[in-house]
Amino acid sequence: MPSYKELKRACYEANMGLNALGLVIYTFGNVSAVDRSTSTFAIKPSGVAYEQLAPEDIVIVDFENQVVEGKLRPSSDTKTHAWLYKNWEDIGGIAHTHATYSVAWAQAQMDIPIMGTTHADHLTEDVPCAPPMSDELIAGNYEHNTGIQITDCFRERGLDYREVPMVLLGNHGPFAWGKDAAQAVYHSRVLEEVARMAYLARQINPAAPRLKDALIRKHYERKHGQNAYYGQ
Amino acid sequence: MPSYKELKRACYEANMGLNALGLVIYTFGNVSAVDRSTSTFAIKPSGVAYEQLAPEDIVIVDFENQVVEGKLRPSSDTKTHAWLYKNWEDIGGIAHTHATYSVAWAQAQMDIPIMGTTHADHLTEDVPCAPPMSDELIAGNYEHNTGIQITDCFRERGLDYREVPMVLLGNHGPFAWGKDAAQAVYHSRVLEEVARMAYLARQINPAAPRLKDALIRKHYERKHGQNAYYGQ
Amino acid sequence: MPSYKELKRACYEANMGLNALGLVIYTFGNVSAVDRSTSTFAIKPSGVAYEQLAPEDIVIVDFENQVVEGKLRPSSDTKTHAWLYKNWEDIGGIAHTHATYSVAWAQAQMDIPIMGTTHADHLTEDVPCAPPMSDELIAGNYEHNTGIQITDCFRERGLDYREVPMVLLGNHGPFAWGKDAAQAVYHSRVLEEVARMAYLARQINPAAPRLKDALIRKHYERKHGQNAYYGQ
Amino acid sequence: MPSYKELKRACYEANMGLNALGLVIYTFGNVSAVDRSTSTFAIKPSGVAYEQLAPEDIVIVDFENQVVEGKLRPSSDTKTHAWLYKNWEDIGGIAHTHATYSVAWAQAQMDIPIMGTTHADHLTEDVPCAPPMSDELIAGNYEHNTGIQITDCFRERGLDYREVPMVLLGNHGPFAWGKDAAQAVYHSRVLEEVARMAYLARQINPAAPRLKDALIRKHYERKHGQNAYYGQ
């Protein structure tokens, strides 16, 4: 039987990061970290305040939403995480927040337009806002269907989750992901900053254009392209 | 004669929470905690700065606004608290703040529309904004009449205070309540967040719709319904 | 010869309060404290960062702007303070900040409308915005004329500085005062909060009305009237 | 061979200031400090988080972008710094941030209008927003061309970099400079404040005018003119 100690520790620290970065209050939000070798993931327990969270409280769940280890009930959003891990094989961590500006765009039911290099340093597309689900899907297996709503949105728009590591759920809020839980939190923080910058830019100049293609490509490529020269 | 030590301590800590959460400055705001067995409540003394507040400063008052214990004058809003405790039997604590975004909606004399799941996780209705009182009521027993203004608003709109734990007073600010003083503060903080999110969403998209009914019910029920599965 | 030690200490602490409350950055802003018995006042030295300020750096100046004690040059706004002390006999302290929302209204060249009880708890009028000075007055004895611009504004509008303890200077920023330097800082902080609330309320609802007269009188009187019952 | 220890230390401290002042998150932004005697400058290494930065990580580069000392790769924006140092002989430090309000104006592709004395205390002109580069320049030697875009903007508008110590790059963000790296950070912080004040003023009153010339001259001259009397 595998030991989940390190996975729990990574998940715990990523969750505490959500709180330290001001992306959540009280018990809002959750982060998970996957172990691909055992097809299980660690996730925040449901409704536990961050100040009271401890590494041993983290719950281990498999991709069919069964608890493998842990005494507490896992996050109510667990099925959304499971669906994303099962369908998107290259992600190692997922974060869900109710960060203010990200939620505001989700409540506005609008994509966040790519308006500057801060955005293009991380992704080459507008941050997609998936529409609210149909009443049938909401009344059914809601959190599972939330996952499907996300993957459907990416499929319909032809987006690659490896290049667009974040999404807004209309009237709800953001999900972000990455190679591990820490990067999922990083993308959540960047999303909040990009959401705030786009909000302010459009308030200052409602006619402000999107970033031109040449700048989108340049900034994304210098960080993520074959000949990337950003970082060490 | 009962000892009010624990009640005072709970009231003190809830008041300090208002300050720590950034919902008040200086001497603004007040929280009370009720003891139903003796029909008395503990409340912040009037005009005392939070940095100087101590548990023994908390004042004990009955539902007829008579001081039962304490050397200081109770909050100038005491009669509003007394009225609410007397009329709404299931509340254990009340908080009043001048939190910025909550006050801004009150000054705009507008209900806060339910625009996202953050809101629906806590209540299924727009946050009601009670209209400013008539001149006669203001010139009369003002703080007592403020309580009546709140209960009248709920009666006229057919709202249940157990399901809508918060209100705005037009041109003044918010009152929130809950099963105890700590939850009243929690609802005050959630209200401020919901007020800020709705403000930003409408700035981004003035035509942004309210949350659809299916999502309102789903999110409220998973936290508060008979088959709730949020939390431990 | 009088010792100015206590006056300097009070002035120093009030200045540090400006910084702690987030009303200034770097060397911006200044607070003074008057000693009516000697017709002198203590004021922040010019261009000194708050982190480097010490009580002994505070400069003592008389109402004719002559330095009475201190090695440093007094604030460049000293003449404005001197004029206000000389003309308004009941004030004990003055604070000048570049707090963001207060400055924004000054740059908008608009009075801050009285829109809520937070405002009416402190004053019964819109916060006046004095117009920018004529070119002749600017090119002349600028800081002295700034004081005249403030007292002229109050005289022309029939305002009483004892009841309206704050003003905006068009395109510049706020001055506030009170019975002592600490209260001048308190009024500066309240002004910033009121400026932010009015800004947000008008963004939410551009047609939001001013507070009705009965509420203005009620809230001001319960704190400042003959039968005030707020505080201890 | 010269020792760069002090230059690295000054550069390190200025970079840490960016982070402490809230002008950057994660690895965003960079500050450099020049040594005119050796025509080299110290600059932040690329992609290193501020919490992990140490003085010995700072990289020394010459004006032809060659690393003179240091084991890490210098900032990806190094060529922009080199160009500015080579062309503008009187600057001692340069700072680049992604501060929120500064970026918002850059994304709006608008100059920041001079609307108050806070602005005029530091410069007499609108903060210029250089247009985004042509596709050819972006695809070419991008960071070098970014420098040219800045100096071209100043040349075409007849601006003096000694009097206008900051610029916005359209859709990107701000660069600021000064006599040393600490002053470059100071100008970045002032720019962010001025950007926020102008944003708010225009939201309150879209027709709010620019500051009148007499006030611009007065405020700039009392701090920077021949007969300056601000400071010690």
C-alpha cells in the first residue's frame, strides 16, 4: 500500500497558499494534487477553515470518487476534480477559488479578453467562460457534470488544456490547473491579476483592443516556446 | 443570579472579529450575543475603539433595553438588536457594520442581486434593501423603529429571516444575524464579499443576469437542504 | 521658555498615524498640533520619510511662519496651517494627506455628496471642494493663499469650520482638522472612507439621492447634539 | 577588476522594494542599477522569485548585453535596460513592473493625464503611453527594440527623460528610472498612485479637466526648480 504522506503535504501547502494569497475566505475553494501512478488524488476536506486545516486532514480519493484514505468527507467539488484528472492526462494539480475579480467576470458571463503581455506570458487565448449548465444537468450529478461542462467548453472551442490552464464557470467562479498543485495555485493567482487588469483597462477605455497577435506569440514563446529564454 | 462571563467572552470575540476582518474602523459597528434562557443579550459598549475593548466592558441588556450588568453605556443601536431578538426567536447573534461595499449598495438604495453561487451558497434571495424610514419614525424612537423597519421589510416581502440572514438599511448599512454572534459576523463578511462581486460584475456587464433558479436551489440545498453534503 | 516636548510628541504620533492608516506614502502629507497659549504649532519637517521621522525632528513655528525651535525646515505647507490656526480659533490640529479617494474627488473638482449615515455621523454637509486658485494667487504666496482659499470657501458658502471639519482643494487634496492633531487624523481617515463609499454608491446607481434631512439631523445630533447619547 | 558588491547590493534592495511595495507578484518585474565608471549594470536574474532572491544572484551586464559577472541568466528585459543606459546618460537606475493600475492604462493605450498636484510634484507632463511596436520589430530583436520604442516616443514628443522619469508601453506596462535604482522604484510607486488617482477621478467625473498650467509649474518648481523649497 502506497504512502500518501508527501502527496498530502503538497496538497496541504497548495491549499494554504490559496488562503495566504487572498484568493479565498473562510472555507471557500479547494486544491487537489494527483498521483498518476496510483490514479488517486489528494484533496481538501469539505467545509474546513484554512486556519484549522492540517496535512493529515487531506483526503485521498480515486478517479471514481471513492475515498481511499482519510476520515473526513472530501470537498463537495471532488467529482469535478476527478473528471478533469481522468480526461486530461497531463495535469498534476487543480485549484478552485472564489477570488473576487475572477468571480466577477464569471458572473458577467464573459470571457476575459487578452489585453496585455501579463496575460500572454501565460496563455495565448481569452480566458474562456463556460456557460451555466442546463437545468437537467444541474439537477443531476451536478459536480460531475461541472467537469463535463469544462471539458465540453474546451472541445467545442478547440482549446488545448495544456495551453489554456484556466477557465471560468458562468455565475460560479474559476478553476485552474497545472503540472502540480503549486502551479494550479500560481495560475489561480495570475488569473485573478489578469481579471483585475482587464476590468480596469475596459473601465478606462471601453474601446481598448485585444493584444495584437505578434505580441501574444512573442510573449508566450519567450516563456513557453521551443526557444524560450525566460527563467533559468 | 446568572454569570454572563461566557456570553461576554463570545460577544467580545465576535466584535474583535469585525475589526480583524476589516469590516469596521475606529468605533464603528457592533455585535451582540443573546442568552435565550434569561432573555438578555451582551453587546458592545457605545463609542469604544476596538483596540481598547476588553471582555469586561461588554454590557448585558434585556429585551426592554434595560442594562442588567455593566458600567458602560451600551451601543447606541441597542434597541434595534433588542427588537430583533424579541421578534425573531431563532437568532442567537446580530452584527452591524459600516463595511464599504455593503454600505455602497445601501447608499444606492438597491437590493444586491443574486448573481453567483457565492451568494446562493448562503441565501436564495437578493439581499433586501429596506427603504429609509419616514421622518416621523426617525424623529421618534429611532433605533427601536429601525428594528421595526427591518421586520416590516421582511414581512412585506414574505422573507424568512432564517433563510435570509442579512439586510441593508437604505442610506445606512447592513445588519446580519445567525445562530450565534460568530455566525452573525460570518454573514457580515460574506455579505461584503457578495456586495463587492455584484458591484464588479455589473460594472463589467450592466446587462449581466441574475443566477438561474436551478443553480440557486442546487447551491443552497447542497449546503443547507435536507440532503446537504457540504461540510463535515 | 516653554518646553515643546509634549506638543512635539503629539504631533509626531499623529503624523505616524497618517502613515499607519495608509493615507500617505513616502514623504507625502503632514500633520500639525497647536499650542494656543504660546500661539505656536508643531509640524512635520519637509520631505522626511515617515520611517525616518523622530519626535525631535518636529519643528515649532509661530503664526507668522517663523521657526521657533527645530533644526529642520518645516513642511512646505506650513503657511496654510498657520493661516488656518490664526483664523479659526477653535481648532487644535490640522492634517493634510494625499489619500487616494479624497484626492480623486478633488481631481474631479466635485463636492462629496452626503449619501449615508457614516457621513452624517461626522458632518451635516457635503464635503466642500474649493476651486483651484487663480493664476495670480498661485504665482504669489502660494501656501498662504491656499489657506485663504479654504477660509474664503467656507465664508462664501456659509459653512462653520466647527461643524465641517474637512475640505477638498480642487486638483490637490484634502485638509482636515479637529480639537487636536489626533482628531485631525481621525477626520482624514473618515473622509477617505466617506469618499470611497460615495464613489461606489454613485457607480452602482448614478441617480442615488443624497441622504434625507431627517436622517442627517438624527445621526449628527445623536453624536454631537445637546442630547447626544453616543459614546461614554 | 572592479568589485560589484555594492552595486549588487543596491540592485538587490531595489528589487526587494518592488515586491514589498506590492508592485509585482511572483517573478514579475525587474530593477537594474548602473555603474557609469565601468559601463556595466547590475540586474535581477530572469524568473527568480523575490522570496528566493539573494544579493549574490544579481547579474552584472555591459551595455552590449554581455554578462560580465554572475552565474544566472539576466532578466529577459536586459536589452531594454542596456539601450536606455547607453542612450540616456543621466540615469542611474531603471525599474520595470506589472503594477495593476499602471498596466491598466497601458492596456487602455492611453496617456495618464496630469490631473492633480500629486502628479505635478513629480513631472509636468502626462505620462506618455508608447504605442505597441510593429510586427516586424516584435519578431526581431524584441527587447532591444522595446528600448528604441521608448526613446523614439520621447524624441517624437519632444520629452526630456530627466523631467519625465516614466513611460507606459502600450499593452505591456511601465518603465521608470531615476538617479539610482532606489529612485527608479520610487518613481514606479508614484506612477502607480497617480495611475489610480486619475482612474478614479475620471470614473467620478468623465469631464474632469487636466491640472491648470500655473499649478503644474508651481508644484513642480517648488520641488525641482532652481528655488525649490521642498525637503531638507
